[in-house]
Amino acid sequence: MSRPQGYIEGEVFDSRRVKSNRWTKLSAEKLALMALCLLLASALVVTYLLFELLKMREMLRNLEVQLETVKSEVTEQLPEIQPCPTVQHTCPPHPEVKMITKPCSTIQPTTPQPPEVTNDPCNKCEAGWEHHGGKCYHFSISKSSWNRSRAYCRAEGGDLVKIDSREEQRFLTITMKRNYFWIGLTDSAEEGNWMWVDGSPLNESLTFWFVHEPDDWTNEDPDGEDCARTSPIYWFDKSCKAPQRSICEKPAVALCA
């Protein structure tokens, strides 16, 4: 027995509707998948751009420090040139005229000299340490975090350097050349309250911060930058976890009674 025409048409309509629903569902899934892919691609692009920004910021910092270092070195190396004295004429009693000249002053050496500090024969530093002003300084070659660097200094009988004067900073500047070194300064206990490792507060009238430093930048480390490092001229705050060279300081050994 054949089915009624209306029934057959209903089945065809239902079949088309099911196919349409499936197509709609598949389209929605494809759209969701495409949106997810776009979000992942956007996240990757943002991550890459952030990484490049970090590299660019560090590069700019290094370039600025190098520029200031070159300026400082050029200023220090300019020779002190004295002008030649003019020719002086003398008139003796007899008609003969004599011309007396003086030789030009010699040009001073252009190599910058370290600050003059009297070497006390009663004080001595062990091998690998630099003697200056009754103290011994060790400039590390290996890099480590601020805490590890301090632990090393203390194991050697000293601590990370505390800079007490402009003359001491100048000595460090000449000795360290063009590197970054941890110093014994941190605000890890309280943000903005910089303290030396001996517990004394930073003297705000005796600082060597670079422009806009310290800035407690959090893009490299969410905990911020709570430890200080020195370049040949300026100080910078840096994440305490970052590997850097370090400067240890301790009293010189007294040889005299």
C-alpha cells in the first residue's frame, strides 16, 4: 500500500530540517574553533611583542650607560695643555737685540689615574682582592643572584660593598670597567626604603641613581626590582633573582701592632 502524498512530503521536510540543523551545529562549532585559534594566535603575538619590548628596554639601558661612560672617559682623558708663552723682547744697553723664548709646557699623560689614596703599609689584602683606603674589594667574574652573591661575600669574611663616599664610587668606577655589579643596597624589606646590608639607611644626598631610577619595573619579575647594581657610573635597581657580578668588601688585614 502506498503512503499518502502529504505524509511523504512531511518526511522529506523533516529530513531537510535535520540536515539543516546539523549544518548549523557544524558551522557554529567551526566558528568557535576559528575564534579559539584567533585568540591563541593573538596571545602568541602579544607574548612575542612583550619579549621583544623587554629586550629593547635592556638594550636601551646598556646604550645609555655606555654613552655616559664614554663621555666620562673622554672628559677625564682630555690633556691639560698649557699655552706656549709669547716671545718676550729685552732691550740690553748695547744696540744688539736679544729674543728670549721659553719652551712650551709638555702635554700631560692622557691615561686616567685612580684616586690618590695613601697606601698604608700596615694593611694588606689577600690575593684576588684590591686594596683601597684600608679596605679590600673583590670583583667577581661569575654571576649569581643578589642573595647568593651576598652569601659568597659573607663566606669570605666580608659583605656586599657599601659605598660611603664619591671617592669610593670613583675607585669602583675605574676598577670595574664596563660591567654591572651587585652592591649591598636593597629595599626588599620595605618598598622605597633603601637600606645597606649593615642596616644603615641610604643617604639620599649621596646616591648615583641613573635617570628615572629606581623604577621597580615589574615586567621582568612580578616581584619588582628590589636590589641595586652599579654600572661604571650609575646605579640601577634590578630583580634580586637576576644573575649579576658582585663586589665584596671587607677590612684590610692589619699587619702592624
